[in-house]
Amino acid sequence: MKNGILIVFEGIDGSGKSSCMDAAVSEISKKRDVIRTSEPTKGVIGQLIRTHTDVTPETEALLFTADRAEHTKEMKKWLDNGKIVMCDRYYASTLAYQSAYGVRSSWLRKMNEPVIIEPDITFLFDISPEMGLERVESRGEKSKFERLDYLKKVRRNYLKIAKEKGFVIIDASENKDHVLASVMEHISKII
Ligand code: TMP
């Protein structure tokens, strides 16, 4: 039975969610057992996603979801053992990114429903795609998921899902310390 806590960070590329998660993990791990994990995973399907980028959006959605099914199985074990699990991206990434590629949202939701657990809290790191892309470019990283017009759609999708699911929206344009402090304030209420 689940007695751990699942915390998810979501956001467009360059939103700063991953570095904030690193900082939050090192903060929380001073007192509690924390597992940091992410999607796409480093497992077989996750690697397939990273290396095979020339596939249809539907195939991509299937692969992200298959990766998630295996990941959820793993996370359930950690949660059953009372761990705090912090996950960089989860099902909302598929709903926001793949539907921005034109994949039918009702299909994405239906397909994900049996392979997910509802997180205890999900943070949406909200930032303008212009600012996000600036950060990504300064790191020298770029992928097909990072075009401006595409990220605008992804952001809109994220905000819609956040409203529906009650995600905590974080203004990711604020300075890092401020962002971390507001994330930690929310987390401290549930751990
Ligand atoms: P990352 O840069 O956070 O590691 O994520 C890799 C890319 O994969 C990112 O641009 C978002 C994308 N992605 C999806 O399109 N759908 C998904 O379900 C997931 C988990 C990631």
C-alpha cells in the first residue's frame, strides 16, 4: 500500500524545473529518504525515445506512455516502501507535448489513465517560451521539441491541464532562490 509521497515537476524546456528539483532533492534528503527520477527514463524504452526521433507523433505518444507504464510500476514499489519520489515530468508532459503535435487529446488521456498514479502534488513551472528558449540556447541544447510556436501550444496545454488537475503553478521567471523557496513551502505542507 502506498505510504510514500509522489511529487512531480512539469514545465516547458528551459523552465528551470530540473535544476530546481536537484536543489529541492538535496534539501529534503537532509531529513527524509528521497528518490529522484525522470521521464523519459533511462530504461530501454526511454533510450529508444531519445535515439529514434524520426517517428510519427502517435508512435512517440505510444513510446512515452509505454516508458511511463514501466516507470509507474517501479515508482509504486518505492512509494509502497514509504519513499518520497520526485519525478521530473510525468503524464502531463504527454498530454501537453504530444497533443501540441496534433495527437488527439482524448486518446492520450485514455491511454495514460491505466498506467499512472495521481501525484500528491504537481508543480507547473510556467515561463514564456521566449525566455525558456533563451535559457535552452545558452546551454547549447536544442531538440525538435523546442521550437517557439510549438512551445507556445505546449504552454497553453499545460495551463489548461494545471487548472483542471489543480497543479501548483510556479512563476519560473522569478530568480532561482525565490522559486525554490515557494516550491519548498508547498512541499513542507505535505511531507
Ligand atoms: P527533458 O529535456 O526534460 O529531459 O525532456 C525531453 C523532451 O521530451 C522534452 O522536450 C519534452 C519531451 N517529452 C514529451 O514530448 N512527452 C513526454 O511524455 C515526456 C516525458 C517528454
